[in-house]
Amino acid sequence: MTSFDSFFSRDAASFRPSAIRAFAKLINDPNIISFAGGVPNPDTFPAERIAQVAEQVIRERRAIALQYGPTRGLPRLCESIATLSRTRGIDCTANDVIVTTGSQQALDLIAHTLLDPGDVVAVELPTYIGGSASFFARSAELAGVQQDDDGIVPESLREVASRRRIKLLYTIPNFQNPSGRLMTQERRAAVLQLAEEFDFLVIEDDPYGELVYVDGADTTSMQSRDTSGRVLYLGSFSKVLAPGLRCGWVIAAKPLLGKIEIAKQAADLCSGMLDQSIVDELVANGELGPQVERVRAFYRGKRGILIEELERHFTGKAEWTPADGGLFTFVTMHDGVDTATRINDAVASGVAYIPGGPFFVDGSGANTMRLTFAKEGDERIREGVARLARVFAQ
Ligand SMILES: Cc1ncc(COP(=O)(O)O)c(C=O)c1O
């Protein structure tokens, strides 16, 4: 057999490999100062506690931790997630929650449940590649919506929704990946109003809302304003505990949640019970709050240094987002340089970043790049920005 083409599904023809995976290999070479990563720093993982709790739940609760579990998730964990979500303004109970294998699975399940080939999903320019991959994998069409410093530009969303029927809007209002932006509450309200007017649903993906480094950032969820059940809210423990514990969740209106549950039965029966048991125990013990504080403290200083160094080296040459939370700042070069064409020079100079183009579904964004402050120590961040400045001075 030379080709398997006749075996692939129509959806498989729409699969998009991640355009930024290729850069991932750059992040493990110690000679390269990497702003290219997209992952949390392992130093933030509460590894000792996870090891203790893992041992405890395996030894003491094998009939739960090592057994199949309910598709909707470990009941006590669903309770804890509902409690946590109420602090984010969401009016919910455990019955409104499904635990998923990371929030990525929630994206895939929602796409499976809601999208037919050719359906239009509006996404932010730029957007998270794992989100767009889930929609492409269902042969959806993606329409880009402009953002500014306040988040989605309502006029742009109106224009997209007026041109063609959109079924779904995918948004990351809190410290978006990749842009690092926080959408204002006014914009959130305007977006929801447009959802009513044009009758589309909204996925609110919120893995970064707890990672706040400044006072006064209003991360109150969009779902808290939603009176008609249009918003599907996604949360995750990946950025505050550890992404290897594949534990996320979705909160949505009951008819939507019921279908998503059935999609999940077919996908994996239940999310990993050992992962859920560990997360459940840590959260029930009240360990999440202090852990979130530690993670914030860990990133706050690094973020400050990266922004300070950008000011030193790039003022007048570029703009960047303030990264008041999350893991990223997003840089837009003034002179229109295509950042993808400089990546080889950058790597040869010992620094790496992610060119921004792949995050834009409309093919724009060539003069942008995503930088994370998560990986490197303070001195290497300083040196890395200096190297970056030399690369872009050429
Ligand atoms: C915006 C966004 N959504 C979802 C995910 C997936 O997270 P997880 O599946 O680990 O919860 C990520 C991971 O980086 C992300 O940045």
C-alpha cells in the first residue's frame, strides 16, 4: 500500500497540524534563550504534594482513583469546580459541570457537538491555535475578528456576523493566548449583545484568569452576564497546578451539556480518574488558593523584567501588550518586518520566539511575535531581549 488517502475521512482532510510545533524544539537547547514556549514553568508544579497525594489516593482510594468513573467527572471535584466558578461570578452547581481531559478536550467535544462542515466560527485575530485546530478538524470555516487593547472590537464582530451566519464565537477574554490581552467588561457586554442580536453561541475559554500580576484587573467571566445560556465556559487546572494532570472543565446550559456528555462517552468514557483524584484532593484540602498565589509570585517578577527590557530595547520600534496576567506578551513590529523571516537569525544568535502569523486565521500578523516570560530566569530574560534587539536592528 502506498497511499492511505482513500481511507481518510473528509474531516481528516481538514486537519491542520500546529504551525508552531516546529518551534517547540527550539525551547530545550540550553544555548538558546527561549521566549518561544507555550507551557508553564515546571518549577511552579507542586510536585512533592502531587506525589504525596498520588500515593495517598492510590493506596487509600483504589476503587475510585484506579477505576472507571462518571463521564461528568468525580462528583466532589464537580462540587469544588462549581464553588470555584461561583467566585468567578458564574451562577452554577455541580450539575452544570463536566470535567474534561484538559480544556482542550472541551474544545474538541464542543466542536463535535455543535459544528457541521462549512459552519462558521468567529475567532479572535490572533487566536489560540489549539482552538482553531478543533474547529478546522470538524471542517468548519473560521472568520477572524479584530481586537484592540480592550479586546474584541464590536464593530468588527458585527461586520463578520452581518456578512455570514456565524454559529459560534471563540474567545479567550482573560490574558489571551497569544496576545496577553484582557477584554474589558464593557466589551464583554457588547459581545454578548451581538450574540443575542445575531443568535450565536460563545465559547469563553479561561485557562489564564487566575494568573493575574496587577491590581484591579477585572477578570469576571462573560458567563456571569449571560442570561440566555449562550456562553459555554471552559476552565482548566493546567496553568495553576500542572498540565500533565489533564484536568479541565466545561460549564454550559443543560441541553448543551447533555449532548457534550454523550460526545464524551464516545471519546473517553471518563477523564483520568487518577488525575481527577489528585486534583480533587488538593482542591478539597484548600491548597489551590495558596498554590495560585505562589504561581502568581513566580511569574510576576519575570513578566516585569520582560516588559522593562522591551521598553529599554524596543521603544519606538514596536508595540507590545502589557501582559497583566497569563504567560505571554505579543509584540507588533512597527516597520512591518516579517518576523518569520528572522527566526533563523534569531536562533543563530541564541534567542527564540514564536512568529505571530500562524495565530491569525486571515493570514495577517506577519509583523508580530509571541514572547513568553515563563521559562527563563531573570538574567537570561535580560540577555534574551538584548539579543532580540540585535536581530531586529539588522
Ligand atoms: C487558550 C487555551 N485554551 C486551552 C488550552 C488547553 O489547556 P488544557 O487542555 O491543558 O486545559 C491552552 C493551553 O495552552 C490555551 O492556551
